[in-house]
Amino acid sequence: MDRDETVITGLSREIQEELGGRIIDPKLIPVEKFTSPDERFVYHTFFISVEEEFIPVLNDEHIGYAWLPLAAAPKPLHPGIVRTLTSQVVVNKIRYCEANS
């Protein structure tokens, strides 16, 4: 997040910058908030349910994308993402959202 951004404003900006667009009326579920031990770094993770798949316009931070079921995540993944996707609390939140979309 930039200095004067809210979490949601920062999320919207990141979607625009990294996926080249915006998601209309997203269903957002906050799944995790990580704070470093020295409290200098805070990382928010959201699950965003979209009505249909789309082709993102990726920036230079990415080399590709895929639409996959939760259980089919590619390997290797960043350790933080592995921790998030294997957390039963997070998995339950995502499954709940999928079932109620």
C-alpha cells in the first residue's frame, strides 16, 4: 500500500497495475494478514471471486497466469503463498465463498 491508501484502495490499484484492469463488483474475502516481527512490513491477502474468467494484461512482475482449482496450484510457489494455501482456515474461507457465489 502507498502511504495514504486504505487496504481496499491499495488492492484496487494493485489489480489495475498487475492485471491491467479492474474487477467489477468484486466479492472480497480477507484471508490473511501477515505482519513481520519488527512490524515494518504488513501483507494482506484477499480471495477475490469473479463472475467469469478473463485474460489479464500482466505487468513486468509476472511471466504468466492460469485459472486453476485451489488444489492444483503449481510448484514451486513462494513460501508465503504455500503457507496461505495450506492453512485450513484460509481453505475453508475460499471454499465457503465458492459455494456461495
